[in-house]
Amino acid sequence: MTEDDYTAMRHRMVETQIAARGVSDPRVLAAMKKVPRHRFIPSTLWDQAHGDYPLPIGEDQTISQPYIVALMTEMLELKDTDRVLEIGTGSGYQAAILAELAAQVYTIDRVASLLAQAERILAKLGYTNIKTRVGDGTLGWPEEMPFEAIIVTAGAPQVPRPLTEQLALGGRLVIPVGDRWSQTLTCVRKTTEGLKFEYHGGCRFVRLIGEHGWQEGGWL
Ligand code: SAH
């Protein structure tokens, strides 16, 4: 398979899985066509890189289904001047999509080995507007607040309060909220009248583990 083959597969992925299901923001579609998804997963899985499902990336974690990445990104309504915080770097793929659409990306993962691998590939692809940190992302990144957009790519039992506190006025927080098995994609908007909630359908993510998330090892 050549890089041209992967590019063709990506374009098909965007048309059949993403645009066909109603994601229409042209900037989001262009970013999904541009970022080489296969480079963020183990090379043994490259032939499945554009499948309509999540894939394992090690440490019991997954890279999200392409459609979910596109949908959550569209919900963030990013402008090219925005500063974005991501909780759950994982493979680094979502961070690369964000970096195509915003001015600066801050991304946190609690697993140092995943973060190191993500940093390697993001550097190799030439991204210079992504800052990374190892730690509990449910606490946010207070030194860099406020953020115009925050995305959580792990399933949370509730919306972590530090994250809504670190959201700029007019800012959007997109987060899957629910139980261990299924969550609802939730968008929280900070307005002058307070927080406004919108719900966008079901999804299934690995757990957000931390002070304002699930307890490590806990069953529910
Ligand atoms: N956005 C990723 C997929 C994330 S998978 C991608 O594009 O590939 C979920 C990630 O959330 C895992 O890497 C997991 O280690 C991380 N995670 C779970 N709880 C966390 C927490 N409290 N803070 C930071 N990262 C967390």
C-alpha cells in the first residue's frame, strides 16, 4: 500500500462514514481528509485504519471511531484563533485534528507511555502547536486557562467541575457522560446566563479515571 492509497482510503472514509452521516463543517471534513490516521496506530493494523470502528492502541485504550472524532470536533465549533484543551491524548490522532483547526492545543493523558508515543508521531508529522502533559486531566490545565474549547475523549460519570471553570465565556466543552458501558455526547456551553447543556446521541468510550472521573479499578 502506498501513501496515495491511504489518502484515497481517507477520502472515502470521510465521504461514506462522516459526510454521509451529517457532519458538514467543511473545515472538519478537510482536516479528516488531511491527517494520516494510519500513522497513529500500530502498523499491524494499518489495513483497518479507516474502518468504521475504534481500534486498540495499547494499554487497554482505543483510538475513537472516525465518525465520533469528526462529530465531536464539529460540536466544538473551532475558530483558528481558539485555544483548545483535550483530555485523553491516547494515540494523538484527535489532537492532530484539533491542531489543524485551532491556534493552540493542550492535551493531557494519565498514561506516560501513550503520551510519549503520541508525541513522537505528532513531532514526526510536523505539528508545533500542541503542548502535552502527563497527569489527571479531570483537573484541567489551570495555568493555561481559559480555553475556548475543551474536549474529553474518555467516558465520564459527570462533567468535571474544574473543566467548566476553565472554559472561557462563550466556550464549548464536549464530553461523553454516562455509565461504564454507554454515554451521551454532551456539549456544555458557558454563557452569560450560566451553563447550557445539549445532548447529541449515544457513544461508548473507555473510562475517564481521576479525581473528578471514575475511581481506578472500580467496577461502576
Ligand atoms: N483521543 C484519543 C483517544 C483517547 S482513548 C485518540 O485520538 O486516540 C482515552 C484516553 O484517555 C486514554 O489514553 C486514557 O489513558 C486517557 N485517560 C483516561 N482518564 C484520564 C484522565 N483522568 N486524564 C487524562 N487522560 C485520561
